[in-house]
Amino acid sequence: MSKYISKEKWKYLFHTVKNPMDGFYWIRHNDMGSVLLAILIVIGFSLSFSMNRISASFVVNDVEPATIDSLLELSGILLLYSLLCVGNWSVTCLMGGEGRLKDIAIAIGYSFAPMIPTYIIATIMSQALADEEEAFYFLVLFIGIAYTVVMLLIGIMKVHNYSLGKTLITMLFTFIAVLIIIFIALLLADVTRQVFIFFKSIYMELIFRT
């Protein structure tokens, strides 16, 4: 397992954050990334996000900390990450994408790396802000989110060898694919529940008759 989160993999992650164009290119063409490291980044993002919602000052945070379930949020973010990976892979298979599912998972996961320090810095900063200074807090969040979006677009563009225009179209179709997957999953869950109720009713009827 150490080879998947080795020192070299961590160093290349930081290189990718600093230089996404070069970093994502070699992730695709020289196998420089790590899916395990990408998942750890997504987990780190989830924890920093939950920490922000729990610990940010009341000046910028109107969420009741007692209502935050970090484990539930982690499960939701990991599920969304999985859906984005599968959705993008399914779309790009039909649009001539060169990236493997592994490359997509790495690109999306690595893109969330800037959000970890962003939420940590914003949370700490919020403790020292007055009412009229919350704009600085939201500026930090905006910069982090904007850089994450830029990294995500570059990552998808490089692993699939797309133009920027085709990448934007692909991302739109990816979100549509995610919605379709969610709809099908909910539909299957409801059908499964109905089948279970049907057989349960038959079983109960046989029990009563005997």
C-alpha cells in the first residue's frame, strides 16, 4: 500500500496543485497519480468542510453545530465523488475520451486538494472577524472554490485530451448522468421495496391460512 501513498506520490500531488496543466498530463501519460491518495484527499475535504460548519464563528456561520453529523456528510461526499467518477466515465466513453476510470478518479480527487487548506484557513480566520469583515472570509472561500473548479476542468481536459469547449460540454453531461444514475437507483430501491412488500404479504397470507 505504501507505493500508492509514497513520498513521491505526495510530492507529485503538490506539483499538480501548483501546476495543473503539467501535473494532470503526466498523471494520464506516466501513471504518476494514486487513486488511494485521491480518496484520502476527498476524505480530508469532507472533514475540513464539517469542521468549518461546526467551528466557524457565528459571524459567518448560522448552522447549529449540534445538528452536524460529520459521518453522514462524509458518506454523502464520498457517494457524490463516486457518482461523478462513474458519470464522467460513462459520458466520456461515448465522446471519445482517452482517460480511464482510474485517471478520472485521480483528477477529480486531486481537484479537491485546495479546498482542505481553504476551509481550515477560513475557519481560523472567522474567529477573529467582526460583523463588517465577513467579506474576507467569503473571499477566501471563493478563491479556494474557484481554484478547485479550474483544477477540475484542467484535470478532465488533460486526462481525456479534450479542448476546453468539449470539457465544458462533458461536465454538463456528467452532471446529467449523475442525476440519471440517482433516479435509476431510487427507482430500483422503490421497486425492490414493493417486491419485498408483495412477497411479505403472500407469506403472511399463507401463515394465516395455515
